[in-house]
Amino acid sequence: MKATLRCVVTSAMALSLAVPLAACGDEHKDAGVGEKNIGLLLPENKAARYEKFDHRIISRRVSSLCLECTLDYRNAESDAATQKSQFEALVKKGVKVIILDPVDSRAAKSWVDAAAKKGVKVVSYDRLVEGDVEAYVSYDNEKIGRLQGQAIVAALGSRAATSDVVMMNGSPTDPNAPSFKKGAHDVLDDKVRKIVFEKDVPGWSATDAKKTMTDVINARGADGFDAVYSANDGMAGGIAEALESAGVKNAPLGGQDAELPALQRLVAGTQAYTIYKEVRPEAETAAEIAFRLLRGKSIKSLTPTTADSKSKSKIPSRLFNAKIVTKNNLEDTVIRDGVVRTDLLCTKKLAASCKSLDLN
């Protein structure tokens, strides 16, 4: 008689999800933990995407691929030591495949390497972790930086060549941040007059970004710069508050991640653009790679390119493309793809602006 197989998502939050289940054979019903469990370690919950999208999409995809598999999920809440403990707990439990989005890619190297020696396969997700990883799934981060630079230049228009720009870069512990910065510089260094201030913001802190922007305004004056590059939308929120408090209205500000508050700032006119990285293909691909590694199957068809970290070269990879989103293409990007509903985007306060953009 066949045993009844069920897929269990272990985080408390996932219990609230209506996770669709798909059939799978029972040939692995006597398998150990290592043949049934996939670990998922996400870095933080400041950015809304991790809990709202990445976790949920990966959970559903794992469920659809294997009814008997368990997704063992933890969030490090921006603490590298916490993530190390979470990772080591999964290894001790016997989990053989872990999807890891590192808080600190360099700090993770020692425990990723130690796990690899025990046969644990790590899929580096969104951020490229140092160490012996099996695969990497993300976006082309230098291209994202170039898109950010191009969007700033487009927002400045004819003023670009005579404009001074402030740059608030991502966290120095995030391996993606230097790529965003390099890509942005590749464009801005040739298209604007000068980068008049630049800082790498620890922990992608919106509070730090706001304080730093306030300090820049106090030092240079409200007219001492023409645009602000923010590496992500979270920091852009803090920067927007600083600009508003100082009465700065004509300095285009941009971010990344297409978070709801940023999309609302696009509508309101207090943010010029964001970068939309569609989470679903990235998350679903990571889930499928993890499942194939769990079953000892080839991942070649899912990893058409390679990436190099400081400690390993030619890592099988899948890198997706991103898009610039402005108030003028909201309908054709994030609304069309279901990232945000118009009724949530268009609050009462933004009703008139949404109407002018034909979003009602």
C-alpha cells in the first residue's frame, strides 16, 4: 500500500501560504533527511522582497517539484553570526543542499568550504558567496549598475553634462554592491560633470543614508548637487525624506528593487526610477537547481553561463536581466507582472497622480 506523502514547509510564516502541491513518486519514501530537505537561508527582512516574494516562490516551486521534500527556511535578519549558526544547524541536521543568500559573502567562505567537504552543496542565491559553491543564480549586477546610471542620466536630460551627482552605494559586505557601483560609474563618469560625494552604506541602512544625505545638504547646500544615486530603494526612502526636509525638489533620485514605497514615490514624483528585477524566474530557477542537486541530476541546462568569485572560477550560473521602471512604464512592468496591484499603489493621497498616469 502506498504511503501518503506530504510536502512540509517548516517556517511559521509559510504555514499561512496556500502552497499548491503536485504529485510525485514514492520511491524515496525511506530516504533520510539529506535526500528530502533543502535549506533556504535569506539574509534580511528590511527589503520586503525576501519574505513577500523569494521565500514564498521558492517554497511553492519546491513543493511542485517534489511532494515529499521539506524546505527548511531561516532568515538571518542582517546578522552574519546568526546566519552562520543557521547554516551550521542545517548541516548538522543532515541537509545536503542549501540555497544561501549571504549576509556577508566573505565571512561565509569558511563555513561553506567546511560544509562542501561534508558533501553539502550550496546554491549561491542573488549574492555570490565566497567558497566552494555548486551554482549561482542572480542578475547581471554590473548591467544593473549601468541601468541605474543610464536612468539618472535620462532623468537629468539636457542638464546631465553639467550636473553633480551624490552616490550612496550598497553595503561593503554585500558582494553585489561593488558591481552595482562599477556599472553606475561606467555610465556616470562619462555622462555627468562630477561625483561630488560618495559613500558605501553599511547594512544598506535607510537611517544611515538619510543622515548622510542630510550631512551632504548641510555641507554643500540644497543647490550643491543635481541628482542622487541610491543603490537600492530602501536607502532611497531615507534619502527622499532628507531631500524633502531640506526642500530639494529638482534632484532626481533613483533606487533598485521595485518595492511598493518606491513605486509610490515614482507616482508622487519624489523618485525618478527604480530597477525591477523580476524575482519569480530567479527564485524558481534556484529551487529547481537545488532539487536537481538533491537528486543527483545535471544542472547544465539551467546554468548557461559561469561566474567567478575570489575563491572559485567558472561557477555554473544563471544571470537574468533587469528593467528600468519609471512612472511612465509602471503599467507595462510591475503592474502587468503582478508585483503590485493598482489599488495598493494608488492610495487616496496618490489618487490624483495615479489618474494623471491612467492608473486608476
